[in-house]
Amino acid sequence: MPRLQILSLMQNKITFLNYSRTSGVEFPSLREIFLVNNLLTTVSITDFNGMKLLRTLDLSNNRLHSLEGQLRLSSLTDLKLSHNRFTELSCCGWNLSSLTNLNINNNTLQRLPTCMEDALPIVSYLNLVSNVLSNDDNVWDRLASLRQLTLLDLSYNRLTSMVWDNVTLSTRYIDLRNNPMKYLNIPMAIDGFNVDMGCTTIDQLEVSSRSFNDTLSEIYCIPIRCSWHACGMVVAVMLECEHISCTISNWAPGVEGLSVLSNIPNNVKYIRLRYLNITTLYSDLLDRVKLSNDETFQATIQHSPIQHAYLSSRTNISNMLLMDTNLSDIEIEPHNLKLEILSIMQSRLRRVPDSIKRLVVLQAFDIVQSLVDYVDLSLFCKLQHLQVLNLMQNKISFLNYSRSSGVEFPSLQVIYLAHNLLTTISMNDFNGMKLLNILDLSNNSLYSLEGQLRLSSLTELKLSHNRFTELSWCGWNLSSLTILNINNNTLQRLPTCMEDALPIVSYLSLVSNVLSNDDKIWDRLTNFNQLIVLDLSNNRLTSMVWNNVTLSTRYINLRNNPIKYLNITTPKDMFKVDTGCSKIEQLEVSRMSFNDTYTGMYCIPTRCSWNSELAQMECGKIVEECQTCA
């Protein structure tokens, strides 16, 4: 394809790339490749070497753990490897002489890529946010050798010191936020050079007098504050209160003391702390706030280097949110009788803490956007008041449930496990949750469901964006289920025994599968007597014969199916069918409400209307090109 310049294959389910080379010029015009949001685990980087004009290569948001071969591509200027699973990278033998932008955010790199300095000599923007880089690799000596580096982002790593002996004329900005830094030495700070040290733990600063205040552009939330004339404590904590809510910003209790708490009114209900500069949080710290009648309050802590948290049994906090922290461990004292909601977002937690079962009045628990990879549901089974369990956007690959005697999950109503790495799951584990209404397993890598789900309380089940090719629900009992989503899988037929398992389903969405007419699909679907909305768009259906339109059915979506034949014998009032972007050649329908029934007939090769005088259908060919479905 000599004119192809852009190839975008984003947001698919690509697990493997193959390139069978041919003789002659390869990809003579290709400039950009986007493979974002797929399921790649490894890529032969050598395959791109023949693309002599390629400038942008985006492999972010996959599951890459290795790059095979050597990338030698002098045209490449932008390489994106963020949100993958790299623990190490080797660039030895690579030649990226024109590369200026490199993004490797959100991996688990322990050191800089080997031979990086030789492979990309003119890189100017280097982004390594949210890895686990430390000082063990001569990191600063290596980075200083990148002579054209302009912007360097190392926030959210594990760096403990910075010694920047060779600030080049090109370097303008280094971001070190949320690193456990203790020592910073910049002997040659030049004009226009800025370092962001927010939310670090710096004990010692050494910097030349030249442009000191400009160099350290962001020093909020650190335990030591300096100016050129004198070095010592500068109280920069800010307290803002309005009605029953207070916000404390840039507070370092170890340096600035606790006096700020005495200024909080005793009727406060909500306390928010931004850039709280501590690494260990004790809930007793906040309980020093004098409240009237020993009432409870809600606490939010954002953008803090907190690594450990301890929640006292005496706390007056009823609702706690920890967001954007370095939290890796949390301990809860027994007999906590106040905390009802605990939410942890954007942390480094890898396990649900065992002590969670000590929160005897807990109603909602969230760990979101963290690193949890394993969950034992038995931790929650005795929590009498727990209603919502939210574990979305982690890295959970396995669920375990070690059953115990007694009542299980007596109040649990909602479970969110979306956006994890589950491949299979035992549905039997949920059968003891007698009040469960919503179960969300979407956006995982599920290919099978083991066991039989028998849960008369369940009303909504979400299985979209997984890898199901088939499903069997024989022996299931979902007698109250009304909403079922199985979009974006590769189902070839409806789940076996679905009609018996969920008799009152009213909203059924099967968008973007590979359903065909081989399974008596329409006969099976007409068995759902309470079906209201049915979405089958983007499948492989070639015909629709709807002989039994129930009084309940209101809308069927058939867009983007290769349908050629449509037969609806008894359309009811208010019954709608969207057939846009199909290939209909033959329509059979009673005259009753014809024009209302076919609400979406755009982009089809045949257009029909009901001729009341002749009492028959009149159809004609549509020859104009359709842009909507292109």
C-alpha cells in the first residue's frame, strides 16, 4: 500500500503481531502506527525497521513485558510504551537517532533501560512516571549524559536523592513529586531550570545561590523549607473553612506542629487535607480536632506521600478517602465502631489488608486504581453491614473464597470487579450473597465462568469487554435478573439455557459479538416475554424473522449487521427496529405502523414504504453512496 500513512488498530483484542516479509520496498509512506489498548504481551520490535518514514509508534496500554529484537529506525521521533508490564528494558543495539519523545509511564521498571544513552542520543522529553526506579543504577549520572534533555518526569518512583552535577543548557524542568527523597544537590542551577519536589521527604538541600527560588519551583509538602538568605522552617500551611467544611493544604505536622487543628470549628463535618507531608498516617492525628458532643466527621487526604496508615479504634472518622498516595500498607485496630466508608484510590496497595474485617460497621469499601492482584472474599463475609464492595481498576488475576460457617455477606448488594485481569471465576462463590443486586465483571480477560450462579436477588449482570466465545448457563437461576450486558466479546451463539436461567430479563445487550443465524436465535429470543430493549448491533446476523412480538418489546437495534431479509408479521404500536447500515433486500411486514416500526433505515440498499391505496409495500433501490457507515 504505497500511500498508507496512518495505521490505527487501537482498542481491539490483538494478542499477536506477525509480519511475513516480502521483497521490494516496505511501507514506503507509513508515518504513524497506533496499537494502543490491545492485549499484546510481547512484540518483535525488528518488524518496524523497514518502515523508513515511521515517526510515531504507540504501544501503550497493552500487557507488554518484553520487546524482542533491536529497533533501528532513524526516522522515529515518538515512542510510547506506557501502561504495560515492563520490569526491565534493554536498548542495546538500538538506533533511534531522531527520537525526541519517550514515554514509559506506569510500568514497574526498577532501573533505566540498558544502553538508553547510546540508543537515543537526542531525546528531549523523557517520561518515567509511576515506576519503581531507585538510586541503585547511577540514575543521575546516566541521565546527565542525555545532553539534549529538556523535560524529565520521574514523579511517583522510589528515588531517595538527587545529585545533578551536570545541568546542561537544554534541561528546563525535572519533576520529582512523590518520591521518598531525603537529599537534593544541584551545584550548577542555571536560569530557567526548575525542579518540582512536592510531596517528598527532603531533609537536606544543597544548591547554588543562582536562581535558587526559581530552581525549586514547587516545594509544597516537604519537611524543610529554605530561602537563600536563611534556611529554616517557613509556615506555609493554609486552612480554609466554609460552613461545616475545612481544607488544610501543605501541612507538615512534624515541622509545623498541630496548632492548625485548634483553628477548626467544633461543628465541622468534613475535613480535606491536600499535600499532607507525612509518610505514616495515624488517625489519632485528625482526632485531635475538638468536636462538639464527640460527633463524627468525614476525612479526605489527597496528594500525599503516605506509605503506611493506622486507623485507631477510637477514631471519630465515619468516612475516609485516601486518594493519590504512596500507601502500601494499612492496619486497623479491633473494635472500630465509627468508620462506615473507607475508600482508597490511586495507591500502591497490593493486597486487601487482613485487618479490614475489624471494621464492624463498615458499609462501603473501595480500593480503586491500585495494584491489588489477589483477593480473598472471606475477608468480607462476616462484615454485617457491608453493602458495596468496589475493587475496580486493579490487577486482580485471582479470586479466592475460603468459606466459613455462619451467615455470609448478610448485607452485600453491589460488587464491582471491572477493569481487572481475571481470566476465569467461580460463580458459586457469589451464591451465598443473598441480597446481591449488581455484579460487574466487565473489562477483564474472562473466557469462562465456572460453576452455577443461583442467586434470586441479582437484577444486573455485566460481562462486557471480555473474551467469551461461548457461555453455558444450564443449572443457573437468575429469576430476578432484568439487565444483562455481554457486549464486546466473541460469542458465536446465545448462552446455552439462557431462556430458563433469566426468565424476566428486560434489557439485553449483545453488541459487538459474532452472533449469526445458525442458532435459531430469533426463536430463542421470542421466548423472553418481558424483553423491552434488545441490542444486537455489530454482529453477523443475515436475517430477522420476528413472529411473536410480545407486548413488552419496544426496541430492537440491528445496526451494522449484514441483514438481507426482514420479516415482522405482527408489529405492535410503539415497537421500533433500527436497521441502519444493513444490507436489506427484502422486507415483509404488515401495514400496521410500518413507518413507526422502522425508525432507522438509513444506509440500506432498499427503501420501502406502505402504499395504502394499493394496500401493499413499495420498495426501491438506493444507489447513492452512504457516508454514515463507511
